[in-house]
Amino acid sequence: MHFHFHSIRRARFVIATLLGIAAIGAPRLTFAQTTVTLDAPGSELNSDMTIRDGGFGSVNYSGSDSLESKRSSQNYNRRILLKFDTHNRIPSGAVINRATLYLTLKGSDGDGTKRPIAVYRVKRSFHGDATWFEYTNGSRWSAPGGDFGEKYTTKYVGSAIGASYLFDLTQAVQKAVNGDYGSRYTRVALVDVGSPGSSSYRRFHSSRSSNGSLRPRLVISYGAAASSDATSDSTTSTSGTTLRVMQWNIHKTKGSDGRCNADRTASWIAKLNPHVASLNEISYYSGYCSPNADQGATLEALVERKTGRNWYRKFVRANEKEGNVILSRLPIASSSAHQLSYGRGVAQIRVVLNGRNVNIFSAHVDYSNSSWRTTQINQLKSWVSGFSSPRVVMGDFNTNPGTSDYKLMASAYGDSWVQAKQKGTATSYKSNGATHGGSRFDYVFQKGLTVKSVNVPNTKSNGVYPSDHDPVVTVISVQ
């Protein structure tokens, strides 16, 4: 490991003492933060290369001074593979405050149009001899072009030579150092996910660039390992004391006009501007709304494009056709999912705001079978209780206030609409705050926080509603 002072590059450690308060009235705590830059070719940046399809599928490009992406016809498609040594360079269980990949554009065939380049997890431990067909000599990918897991982020890349692009890999590195994937190396692929076209070609500097300042680098800021009870406040918090959350059953993006329109749904998410959105009825390669795609990934990319910033996603596939998604513009410190009975599920993320860990959940329980609904709510409550407070539990609970199922939640959590109404800060274009016809089915329950306001906005535009449910936007104070 090489230390950086002034002009020395490679792995660089900057130890900063951060003073913070875990809670009002709590003792003053001291946290250490370390910043590391991984960029040394062959060691810290273990592998970086282009893979190319068709007749070039067996060609290894690990010696090139360029990393290339393109989506076009066969023989022209190109993807970028990167592997960073977070196994030896980052302590196991460290809390990742920020991890940013820096790439510098070297060339393009662009006409000024920005290309969506997504970052995916690479499931296989590829080596420097990887190609379109093989992750190492003699061992083939399950599918030509690479074996990929979840998508972490999407960046829209223009054509200006010399421009630097920053890709947020906080979630990727956190999961890697946690050992969630077995290997603790961070392995990612950059893939153009736009429409095929001759102007899609983008070329970045590789680790073989003669100019060290233009080489790829991963800058990671981390703190001490998280405590086992998940109550540590040692992560660097996002500034601000207000959390804006939204609950919305998007009905697979099918509006009151009978049309599926993900762009319309994404526009409303961007307009309502939550920090975190709980979305129900997300299609997964099913139905006529999204037969060939993961609708959650589609919405994430659209919202990123409309807001011009990175978003993060946690998906629980509750059954074969659909599930719940949490979209967050706050970095996700950790996440998980849980299956409920009868084809339902719940997604969970933890974010850090104002020095506090906030656990956030998205659920959707059954409509037609009341006994199933009761079972699912009890299972949800039981699982959620294993996470530290404060908690925000959002979802379509398919039951009206005052029912026994409603009371299962309301007896343990505050109903944000009720709390805001008592303060005179609950607003809705319907007098009773209904979210589905005349019923209030969608809830934002919370525990350990203070509700500032709730709004059920009118999303009707040009005579059309984007869903059969209305969103619920709740503003919460995090002190």
C-alpha cells in the first residue's frame, strides 16, 4: 500500500476526525474516517478491459489504453469490465460512506446526444484474459457478454473529450466488503443500455494510459465497522434534518387511460421529489406493461435522467410477475428483503440522515383475501421489529382506517396522515385523504420520528391519472 502526500499517487489515506452527536443529549462521540484511492494498475485496479462481441468475441483487449462501450450491430457491441481490490484494501465490515468511480472520456463517435451507461455487478470472478465469451481462459460466461447481477447506477455520458464522469459505487462497494457476494473484490461492468445506434461509441482512458491522472480510479471513504445490532451512527450522514418519503402503488404504470407509461410515472416521482419512494405493483418481465424488462430498473433510469442525479434501488420480487421497489436518492447503507406468505414481500433499506440510521420498508398486502392480509401484516410486523428504530413502514395495506388489520399496524406505529391532521398539516385533493377511489389504502407508518406534514396530491393531467392509486408524500423531521 502506498501513502499519498502531495504528489504521490496510488492508494491514498486521509484520516479525519469527525465529531458528532448520536442523539440529543447523548455523549459526544469521535469517529475516524479514511479515504482511499484505488488506481494502481494490476494491484488496486486489478483488471480493466473492453470486451467485444461477434467476430471479435475471442479477442482480449486487456493491453489497450482505452475502455470502450458501444451498443450497435453485431461485431460492434462493446462493454467495459473493472475489478478493484477492495478485499485487501478495505477492512471487512467497514461502513462505506462514499465510493466514486472516476473515468475520463478519451473519444467518441457522438453527435452530442448523451448515452445511458449503466453499472452492473459482475457475478463471475473474471481475470485479465477475459473476453466476450470467457471470464478466464477456458471458462465461459453463462451468457456471451458477461454474467451480471443488479444494476447500481446509470450515468448519461456525452461526447466532450476530456470530460470526467463520476459513477456512484457506494452500494456496490458496501456489499462487496460485507461479503454479500462471497468475494470481497468489487467487480462491475459498464454497459450502454440505450437504443442501438452508430453514435453510441464512447472511449475512456484505461489503466494503461501514459497520463496517470487520466486513469480510472475508485475513491472510497469509509468509517469503522457497523455494530452488530445495527444501531451505530458511525456512518457519515447526509446533511439536513428533513426526510421526504412517498408511498405509491403505481399500478404497473397503467393509467386511467388504459395505457402503460413508465415515463409518465417517472415524471411524477421527479416532480414530487422524495428522498425515498416506496412503489408497489412493479412489473418484472411480465404483462403488457413490461413484458421484456425489469420495470423497477426502467423507472430508476428514467428518474435519474429527469432529476440529473444518481438514485438507488432495492427490489423484492414478491411473486413471478411483480414486486415492490424502494427508490432512494440517499445512498443506501444496507438493504434486505423478506418474503411474506401468499406471494407477497417486503423490501428494506437503511439510510443515514442527520447522523441517524433510519430503516425504511415497502410492503403490499393482499386485497381479496382478508385472512391472508391479516397473516401478511403480522409477518411484516414481526420481521420489521428486528430492525432498530426509527422505522418508516410504507405500503398499500388494502384496508381502511378503523379495521382490525389497520389496528395491527396503528397500535404499534403512528399513522402519518392522522398525526399530520392533528397538527393541521395534512392536505389532500380529497377531503378524507383517500388514495384509492374513496378508500385510504396507502399508508406511511412511522416510529421514533416526528411527522411534519402529509400531502395526497392530485396527479391528474390532461384528464388522465397515471395510476389507480394516489401517492402519499410525507415530510418527517429526523432529529
